Amino acid sequence: MLSILAGLLLLGICVFFHELGHFLIGKWVGVRPRVFSIGYGRALFFRRRKKTIYQITAIPLGGYVQFYGDDPTKQGRQMRKGDFFSVGPWRRIALAFGGPLFSILLGFVVVFVLLQFGYRSMDNVVRVDNKSALYKAGLQNGDRIISVDGNKTASFERVLYEVGFAKGDTVHIVVERNGKEINLNLPVERSEVGTPGFLSGARPLARLTIVENVPKGVNLLVGDEILKANGENVFSIEELIHVLNAHEDDTATLEILRKDNKGVTAPLSVTVPLKKVPRVVFKNIIDQQTKKSIPEIIIEEGTNKNFQNIFVNNETFATFSELREALQKPIKALRIGPVEVTADVELSFRRLIGIRPAEKRINSAADLTFMQKLSFSADETVFITKSTLVGLWRIIQGKLSFNKSVSGPVKMVAIAAKTVEMGWQTYFLLLAQITIILGVMNLLPIPVLDGGHILFYLIEALYKPLSFKVQATATRVGMTLMLAMGIYVIGLDIFDVFIKRVFG
């Protein structure tokens, strides 16, 4: 419930600042606001101050500011001071532009504040699955992707963007490896036709950080970052486990980074004891009836109760130890549930430290000056704006699926609710992205959107006012289009967020 409220709050903040832009710029150019509303429909809460009603309504899926004298059918009557049409077209353009401007500025400010609290973009150094097509194409762990199809990629977010909007099934990338630049052609995958591309098997480089569960007698602390195990670099939990089990040793040497009480980080080498966890591995499993192979099964002590589904010589077992003991004797019959099988059985141990590490992403340079933070915030704002426009153009071209690329308020709230669990930085970064997208989309020259009003007033300023009939017709068409699109998008949201989750 709290996550849903956080999602609604995020959407409410975006709407509030957008309408605040119209409100403040309107007052600045001399137009009196009549209603400032967050949401539509019946007011749940309202206050009247200086001839302006401030309200929160029952349907929190948008908002609006209504100004005195904004009825275009009454432009001919004598205007009172402060009425909407009592000011010239350039002032009305400023008023209409105020909403998108404040939306985009909010995104800029949020990114800047996040930088003050330690937010940094993901580093463009990658780690690669050695079984992936990318690895076979030449991409390696530790490669720094510096450009994709000729476009510079200073962060992993930029890599995702360039690959996401790749025109073909491959991208030409330049990586930095051991001080040298290497050119590679990598395959681009898509989950389905019409969706953004991605590099399957590559993700940003991470560093293992201990978050909890440090056993007594082990010289490790919560917050320690593991750099190496037995002399080998480790960037994931899988890599750490692999190194710990490469040799049958009872201890492992870890190279870590540890912060002292003053916040100074220093390298440290520690030797830790390893815990041996018994395991049973069933390999080369064959269904005796169909003669088809079955995926490998691994059962570890204390991790699950899958062993209760295993029958050895027609006997089942209450504990893992009983199963392991039975497998040390000759096996005449083996059954997994109701299926008679044959399999190779491996009795082994998995060596663990007994800690719980997390993969903490490695961010780009931590130290930025005030001016660099301003520059980064501006660059991030331009980047999100560009991404929105490029994505929209690809949808118009038919290269991206409308259904898979567009999110309405229901899905936005659902996404925002999920980001709450990922941390406050992720939550506010999503807020920055949504508010900038809201500002950009409202500048589209479609009647009923701010961009449509700006277009009308611009024609009036440069030529002459469009007739009321033309404006009314264009507005009706635009409203019908946006209403139909809104209903369709909300329907898609409900299907994806609720129906698909229930019925799969």
C-alpha cells in the first residue's frame, strides 16, 4: 500500500510542478488564475484565496489551471484586466510554455540534487557472460564501451540508449581494453519485434559489497567491498563462488576495500575460513519412458526440500542427510516424482564464506565540481528529452511498437511503486525522467496540449487569429484523438499491470 501511495505521490509531484508553471507564468504576464486543480472531477479538498480556488480532486490522473476569461467564444466582449484574452499572444505563449518549462526544470533540479547526495551514472565498463553471443563476438570483462555506431557513450545509460535505438541487428562499438581501442560488431537482441534492442549477456561492472550475515571469527565487516578472491578479480556472486570452489581449500584470501571511522577507504588482505555445504548433483538425467533428457538438478543441504521428491530404490527421505547416505550405496532404481529416470550422481561440497554480499554497481567518477554537476544535470536533461523525441519518431515510423513503448498513468504509478523498493535515488531519478517526458510531450503541436495552444497563439502573433470555428474544430479533433488514445493506453496499462499478472 505504501508503495502505491509513493507511486501516486510521484505522479502528483510531476503534475503539480507542471501546473505550477502555468500558474506562476500566468500571474507574471498579468493573467488571473481562477482554479488550480490537481486531478479531475469532484473536489475532495479545496481552499479559496484571493479569488483563486486551490483543489485536489477525486481522479488524480492529471491537473489543470483555469484562468479568468479564457473562453475563446467571448473574445469579442470587453475584457477585464487580468482576463486570459486581455493580454497579447506572446504573453499567452509564455503562459502555455510555462507548464512544460517547469516540468523540464524540475527534472534538471532533481538530477542536480541527486548529484549532491552522491548519485552518479553507471560506469561504461561491462562484464560479459562467457556463454553469450557477445563474448563470442569479442566483448570481454572489463571492456569500456566508448562509442556505439559512432556516438560517444560516457556511461552505461548511454550504451543502453544507443543500442536500444539501433537501426539494425548489429551495432559497431569501440571499446577501450588495456589502453587500446578495439572495434567490434556486436549482435543486438530484441524481446520481440517492435521493442528496443539490448546487448544480451552484458551488464555494468559491479563490485561485491557485504551487506549482512558476517559469521563470528571472520575478519569481515558490513560495507567491505571484495575486489579479489585467491588473486582473481570477482565482480559477481557467481564469480566469487566459482573461485572459492576452484580448489579444495578450507580457507580463501580476499582483497577488500574498507572504510575507517573517518570515511577513508584502504585496501586490506584477509584470510577467511570456508564453510563446506554438502550437495547432490544429478547429471545426464534421462526419462526412461520417453528417452528425453531432463535438465540437471542440484540439491544443497539447507537450501530447499526438493530431496523429498527423489525416490532411491523406491524409498523416500525425510532429511537431506538420509538422501545423501542412500546415494552412496548401489542405485537399482531412481525416480523423480512419478518419472523413472537414469542419471549420473555427483556427491560434492560447495565452499562458501557464510556471508551475504550484494552486487553494487560501479559508478563513474565520484568527485564533481559545482559547475560539472550543473553541466551533468543539463546534459542528462537534454539526453532524456532527446530519447523521448527519438522514441516518439520511431513509433511514428513504425519501428517501435506503440503498445510496448507507451505507458499511461496506471503503469507509471506501478513502475514508481516498484522503484521505492530499489531505493530513494532510483525513485527520484524516475521522477526526473517522467517529469521531463511530460514536459516534452506537452509541447507537441496537438490541440488541447500546450503545444497546440502555442501554435494557435504563434499564428495569431505572426499573422492573424484563427477563426473560432477553425480553433473549435481543431480542438474537438485533438480532444477526441487524445481521449481515445488515453482510454486505449489506460486499457493497456490495466491489462499489463493487473490482468496479465493474474492470468499470465
